[in-house]
Amino acid sequence: MTVSADDALPSVDQLVQLPLPAPVSYWPQTWGWLVVLAVALLLGGWLTWRAVRKHQRNAYRRAGLQRLEALRQAAQADALAARELPILLKRVGLSSVPEGERAQVGALTGEAWLAFMARNGGAFTPDTEALLRVLAYAPPDAVRAIPPAHLQSLFAASRQWMERHHVAA
């Protein structure tokens, strides 16, 4: 078999660059994907809005917890500093209810106030409730006579109530 010049092997000069395919578009090809994208964006926006709203609604709780910690530290040095605790709990409780109910809740005292706190995340035992009464109404000598361990348990119950009580929408 003889090889003619026409049948010669191709040379490198005859090679041609193959064309590249068109780039793949990142844009969805069907309207269904646009709907999925729109729903995902709406859901993400709604979840963000809810998270911001919850953060704003709980600003009073964060401030109350911060004040509670300052009171706890002050009460370690002087038990009379704990007398502000019932007032702080009342402020936090008032901040957690809608404006229309604040006058009604603000008028609660004694057993009615303790019942309100119990309904909204009650963390107080009968002993800690008795300590709250002592702090609110007893003379300074009675407050100074409270053992530090009992005060610490009252502060722990107060912290638990502040963290867990129900927030009105």
C-alpha cells in the first residue's frame, strides 16, 4: 500500500480550536424557580422582621436582668440594697403587659401581685415569696437579718422569672 501526498497525515498546522459552549446562565430558566426564589426571599424577610421585633420587645427584659445583677452585687455588701428588688420586679412585670392592662397590673399588691407573677412564669417558692414581702414592707433591721443564702435564692428566682415570664404580643 502506497501513501500518496493527499493521504498524508494531518499536520499540527491543520488543527483548529474547537468552539466553547455558551456559558451557563445563573438566571432560572422557568417561572417555577422564580416563584421559589420569591417565596424564599419573603420568608427570609419575614423571619428577619420577627427576630428584630422580638429583640426590641425584650429590651426591657435585658435592662431588668442587668439591673438585677447590679442589685445582687450591691446586696452582697449591704442587704438593704435588696429592698429595690420588689420595685424592679414590678417594673419588669408592667413592661411585659400591653399598655391597656398596665393600670390594672400596676394596682396589684400582695397576694394578687404574687399570683400575677405565678401565672406569668412563676419561679417563686413560698419561701422566696415571703422574702419579697419582707423586702417590701419590713423594717430595715428585719431586712438585715435575712441570711445571705436566702437572698441569693431570691435573686436566682427573680432572675428565672425575668428570663421566662410571658411577654404580651
